[in-house]
Amino acid sequence: MKVIASSIRKGNVIEQDGRLYVVLSAENIHPGKGTPVSQIEMRRIGDGVKVSERYKTTDQVEKATVEDRNFNYLYEDGDGFHFMNAETYDQVQVSKEIVGSSAPYLQENMTVKLSMHDLNPVAIQLPQRATLEVVETEPVTKGQTASSSYKPAILSNGVRTSVPPHIGTGTRIVVMTEDGSYVERAKD
């Protein structure tokens, strides 16, 4: 199915020269002069090679037919990450290249969307938010209630992030899975 380049989003799978690519990031650039372009970073599915392409925003791009299905995360081993389809109980293995920077946010039984192409997983989409515990941060400073300065913290999954001054070690917080940024204190 052909679509215009400006409509391509992160996680889409496109076909080019008979090979499949998963989109890592897509940005539409409108320079002051000249033609607007779409800068698309993508990874070749067969061998994991990263490619950066620039298209005119009106260029036609072949979008591969992919089926998004919900899977539950089971575990990780030397071969990769293992997921199970909640409806059919089919298990599927996803390579480390496909999971990529999302790996630290995977939690047991977390429901993720896997994009399947001919029964092969080609892309993963995590829930937007994950709840994690702060395992290391500076102590809470009294009187610093509404300051805009954030302090560094390390989460239970090993990711470094920044948290407001009132968050202490042991606090469960909600973070965005895309970049690990702080959203709010967990309500549980």
C-alpha cells in the first residue's frame, strides 16, 4: 500500500527495494526555503542495519502490510525475548535488535503490541507508561517543595532519569517508556 512520506510514523514497517524496514524515527522538516522533506531513520529487518533516508514529503513510500497483535511478555534468555499471545497461547521469540532500547522497561506479564509480518515479529510497541521504583537518588531536601530543578535518580530497571526534589529512594514512580522521563508518583 503506497502512502505519502509525511504520514510515516515510528513503528511503521515500510518496504524498499524488496526489503522490509522498521521506522525508528520520522521527522518532517520544513526549511525556510526549498522543499519540505521527511527524514526517516529505519532499521532493516533482515540484518539490523540502520539506514537514514530523506524523502520529499509528497513522495510515495510502500508501507508493508503488518498485523498488530497484543502479546504478554514472559521472559528473556540468551536467544532473545519471549512473548505469548493471550488468545491463542502461541509463544513467539523476539530478537534483541527488535526490542532495542525498550528492553529495560519490559515487565513480566506486560501487554505489548507486536507488529507481525508473515508470522515474524518486526516491531514492538510498549505501553506509554511503566511504574518503577527509585533505587538511588539524593536525599529529600526540606523546604524544596516547588523548585523546578530535578535531581538524578536510578530506577529499579537500571535506567537513569531525573525526578523532582520530593521523590526519595524507594518511591514508586510512573515514567514514559519512550525516554524514561518522570510523569508522576505511582498511585498504588
